[in-house]
Amino acid sequence: MLGVLAAPLGVIAVFLVFCLLIFLGVTWYESSKVEIPPGIANPKLLWRIHVVSTGMFILVEFFDKLGFKRLLEKLPMPKRQEDPEIFKKDLQFDGVPVRVYQPRSPSVGGRKGVVFFHGGGFVYGNIDLYDSFCEYLTKNSGAVVVSVGYRLAPEHRCPAAFDDCLKATVHFLKKAEEHGVDPSSVIICGDSAGGNLTAGVCQGLVGIADIPKPLAQIMIYPVVQMADFNIPSYQQNKMVPLLLQERALYFVLRYIGADLSLSKEILKGSHVTPEVREKLSKWLSSEEFQVKGYKPHIMAPFNKGVYEKVKKSLELACSPLFSDDAVFRQLPKAYILTCEFDVLRDDGILYKKRLEDNGVPVTWFHVKDGFHGILSFFDQPEVVSGKLAMDNVVTYIKNL
């Protein structure tokens, strides 16, 4: 009997080893395409993180195709030691899951409040992954932080994430006092895709009457336009982890529910309307974007058929950069953080320019050796720039 069982088990073992070798080979091949430029922070750590994240991306895509949607994300997270100085509670704000972080220390009067939208390209990420991030914000700024668990693509297409974040924010603005927060001291904050949602929500609030207005908006390496993927920072950093140009295109197409085969057309810019092309040409002609080696990208002729398939990418929920001046003039003061070695660097600078041109005060913090996602490693001692950037965000909140 044991001999009969040994043969199938041996075959299974060989097959599993074969699959593992293929997985490792593909991961290594995909990881080897990247560039780690001189001057970037923590190059060895960045390479290791990139290899791991590449492997995770491959596994997630593999399991999704087998029908095991979000299998890896459903695995239990390692338990973290609870901070005795912070009270946490999972709630629903108008049907949207949130986690509220409150300092246990007494406060004279209402605290500041921070509504936080996590990153992850609209496809990945959740409240748990940003738990330590939000704890640090709460503990060190003294603010009540609300982390929003918005719906993710591709199961929930645009504007689902935007709608969830707007609903949760409106609810909190109306009920802020119930959480010990001064309604006039609420800050909207997010990183990467969450930075996009921050910009979009602040614009969405402009048209809503009878609610307190946000005190400020904080955008950490935000994506604010899905029209031109060849602006200077995309050209300079298209192969620099942790966000490659091709991965950014992938996230966009997943978010708007378009076919991934359209990535080449999006990259060429054939979906971009003449009106948006004119705006981008004007904004990119300023001195901020005259970087060494940059060659203005000549977009392919406008293709209405492509545009119709991906037109959501140019609307508010995806591209808040293109909203009217009349909307920008009503936005709250802003803090924008950018990183030199990040494809989204110039998205942040473009948004900064639009705000300033419309009289909105902007505090800009640029991480000269930073890469996309660097704040996520603020609690790793060797990532000095990540900790400094995180503390700069905290200082901005405290000084409002």
C-alpha cells in the first residue's frame, strides 16, 4: 500500500518543485527589468522589496485567474501589539467600512480629524495594511484618524472607490463632534491612489451645501491625471520601482474596467481629447518640467473609438487635474509630497501648479532621494527619508 501511494506523492512533489522553479524564474526575470538609479534611497532594500512585490503580484494574478479572487488578501494578517495610547474601533460610515483611531489622552476642546484613503492603485490595499501608518498619525499628531475601506477594482469599477470615499467623508463631516472632532478642523489625506481620491473628494465636496468644509488636503505622491503617461517623471522613472510605467497603466485599466489590451493606445495618448491635450501642453511648458533629457511626447492622433472605451480616465474620479478653475478656487489649502524617483512626481507638481495658479496655498515637500511608496517604510530604521517624510506630514497636521 505504501509503495502504491509513494508514486503519486513523488509525482506531485516533482510537479510542485517544477511550479516553484517556474514561479521563481518568472519573478526573477520580471524583477531584473527594473532600474535602480544612483542617488535613490536604500537601493538594496528597494530591490528586495521590488522582488517580493513582483512575486506577490504574479501570485495574485495567478490565483485570480483560477477563480480564487483575493485569496492572498484574505489570509489573516500577523497580529500586531496594540498601542495602549490609542483606541481603535471598526465602524460603518453610511455603509462604508472605516476604522477610527482615537488618542486615549484627554483633550481640551475638539481635536483635529483626518480622513485617510489608502494607496494600492485602486486594486490592492486595505485598512489592515495601513494600520501602523494610521496609528502613527494618530499618536504623533493628536488627531482622530478615520481610515476608509473603499471598494476595489476590478470587482468594483470607477467611480466606486470615489463614491465610497465621498460618502464616508460627508458622514464624518456631519458627525465629527460625536468622535470628539472639531467639524471645522477635518483634513482629507491619502497616498498614491488615495491621493487621487483626496483630490477628487475635496472637489466633490465643493458642490455639497450645508456641511463643514475641510480644513486642508494632504496628497502623498498622488496620481491626478490619467491622460499622459509620458510626462517627464514617467520618462525618467518608467523602470524605477516600486511603481513602473506599465504597472501604472495596468492599474488605470483595472480601475476603469477597460480591456488590458488598450494599454498601448493609452500609452500613445490616442484617448486624449484635443481640449485636454491643449491644457497639458500649456502646463508642461513651464520651467518646472524642463528637466534634462526630457523630450516632449507627441501623442498619437485622437481616436474617438478608443476614447469612448476609456473616457472615464479623463473624468473627475480619475483625473481631478482637469477640473475647471472655478472648482480649484474653492479648494482648501494643500500639502503635497513628491519623490524624485517616482513616475507620479510630476502629477503632484502639476496639481501644485494648478492650485497655486488659482490662489490656493500649497506646502510642498519633495523627497530628493525618494521612491514611490517610501512612507510605507517609515517604521524601518534604515529608511531615513521615509521617516523624515512621515514626520513632516505629522508636523503639517499639528501646525494647522
